[in-house]
Amino acid sequence: MSGATPVRPAIAIVHYTAPPIIGGVEAVIAAHVRSLSRAGYPVAVLAGRGAAASPQRGARAHPAAAFVHVPELDSLRSKDASAALRAGHVPGDFRERVSRARAALEPHLARFDVVIVHNIFFKHFNLPLTAALWEMLDDRVLPKCIAWGHDFSWTSPSSRKAVYERYPWDLLRQRRPDVTYVAVSARRQRELAGLFGCPPEDIRVVYNGVDPEDLLGLSPQGAELAGRLGLYGSAPVLLMPVRVTRAKNIELALAVVAALKRLGHRPKLVLTGPPDPHDPASMAYFDELRARRRNLDVEAEMTFVFEAGPEPGQPLYLDARAVGDLYRLADILFMPSHREGFGMPVLEAGLAGLPVACTAIPSAAELAADDALIFEAADDPGDIAGRILARLESDPIYRLRRRVRARYTWDAILEQDIVPLLAPAPASAS
């Protein structure tokens, strides 16, 4: 049926432990669960210790991921067997332990289309579990399998003494053609390729990421607006925290955005304040600006927050906290005003660590002095755009922010790196 929503594969994430257990791998699992759930993937976490995640609150809420407690996955399941294996001795009941791990895990994994296994194929912490997964792969009872490698016992200075040149430890350094391998950095990719004796290109690199909503402490309104306006994929992001009045010289702002677009950038100008809906002259000016925006072909690059409600035609008014969110998300404060009594946003930008580009309004000319990029309202928009770019591109903080925002948020990593891994494996030739 045309237009039907595609069915997303059900995903199982498998590790020794899961949140709320604290650890680096557990933090990555939590982030993957959030991004996958937000994108509509059915996802469950299978672990020996952990708990079900609570639903995330706020504008980007997602349902709680299922948690399946499988005691046999726990790296601390059997201290005596673990101690023997660390000393190089295979316990007499090793095969029985492998069978128990398989019997505990296999019925759960049959319900999924993809299984993502964190570290178990590479670390020595539960070798019966590693061997059980190998057996299930041999018997073709596992769904598509992705082995996610954070670190490796065979190459780790602290773990190398706990692995030995025989079964079952050698499973941790053997590559299977029926498994997709992922490393969390190019360095880990090279390590694993050296361990496997394969080209590095045979191992995918998927970096860890950041969640802007959490890291920047965004309010629900600010987080929802940032996602809907595509701020993370735009650069530079210019902020005008002003009302729609002729004194603010919004015509020049539109022309500068058009110049940035012509130069090959993906700018986003966000103007936070509304026109006066009760003043016909104010609404007429607002309509004039929208027509100018359309004629300059910058409708996607310039947003009046007033018209950016979640439903078409629904006005949006930001609270003070959401405006503060935009100060943290923007790259530069842009104030091309003809006149200002003072210009408080310049001081707000200074406190938020945001560069300032503006005309010679009092707060800039008298207080910001040489620390603001000051231009004349009559200057050529292309020249202003060039000065803004030169200011930003000379700043390593901006360059890194732009790169992280576009490439290394968890949602960007999901879309660009993880979703391609989830595609069904090609059918075997008969």
C-alpha cells in the first residue's frame, strides 16, 4: 500500500550489564536506546544486571525500552569459573555453562530482526556466553548480528594476561564472515583489523556521540524547536532575540542570510520575537518581510519563531528559558538595528559566550568595545556576511561546535551510521 509507514526492524541490544549500572558501555547503550526509540524502532535491552528505562519526558519523549533480565549474561555470574578461566584453566563444566547460556538467550533473540552485541565477542568476562553466541551463529539461529567493539582483551595491556592461545580465548580474536563488526574509533578499528588480520575497511567505525538536549540543559520547548527548525544541521546559526519592528532592520538580516546561502553555507536565522498581532501596521510589516524572504529564496534559512508553531498557522511565543536555550544553540548574535535604546541582548550574548555582530548600538559601542563585530546599517550585505564568516571560521570553538552538531549528536549518528547497519542481510544465493 503506497504511503504506508515502513516497518522498522526489532532490535535487541545485548551486554553483560545495562543502565542504571554505571559504565561507559552502559552509557552508550542508553544513548542508542533513546535514539532508536525516538526514531520508532522497537528495541529491548538484554542483560544480566540492569533495569527497565523510564520513559523520557519532554518534547522529545520516547517510550520506555523493554528490559529482559537474563542472569546468564552477567559477567559476575560464576566467580569460580571466572577465576579458573583467568588463570588459564577451562572448568570441567564449561560445556554445560555454554549450553545454559544458549538455552537462556536463544528464545528471547528469536523475536528480533537485529541483535547488537556489545563487547561480548571481544572481552573475556563471560566466555561461556561468547561461546554460546558462536554456536548460535554456527547453527544459524541468530538474527542479523552486529558485534560492537569498545575494547579488546587481546590488545588491552590490562587484559592481555587473562587470555590464552587456545579455546575458548581464541574466539575473541577470530573474525566471522556472518557478523558485522563495529569499532568506536579509527584507532580501535586498526587494533581490531590487526587482531583479525583483515583490512581496516572490513570494520565499520561508529563514534560515540552527545545529546544536546541533556548536555545543554534544554527546556522541552527549546529542544522541540531546535529539532523542528533543523538547528543542528545548520551553520552558521544567527540569533535575533528581538520583536518584529522596523527599528530592528530585519530587511538587512534577510539580505545577509541570502548572501551566506549564495556563498555555499547552510545558515539559519532565528528571530524570537513576535509582531504586534493587534496592530495592523505591525502585521503589514510582518507580511512585507515574509514576502521579501520569499523573493530572496531564504524561507528555509530564516524563521520567525512567531510563525513556527507545531501546527500551521499557529503562533508560537517563547518563554524566557527557551530564549536562553537559543543563546546556547546559536553561533552568533546578530543585531543590525537602526537604533536601540541600549541593546540588552549584547550583554546576554557575552554571558552566554556568544560572539556578537551588530551596528553601533550603545551596549556594543560603549560596553563591548573591540569585542563585537560592528558594521554600519548601510554596509553591503555580502561584505557583512564575509566578515561574519571570517570571524567564525577563525574560531576553533565554532569549527568544532559546527562539526559536532552536524555529525556527532546521537541522532545524527543514528541516521548516518547506525541505520545503514540495520538493513537486512542479503539473501544467500541458492
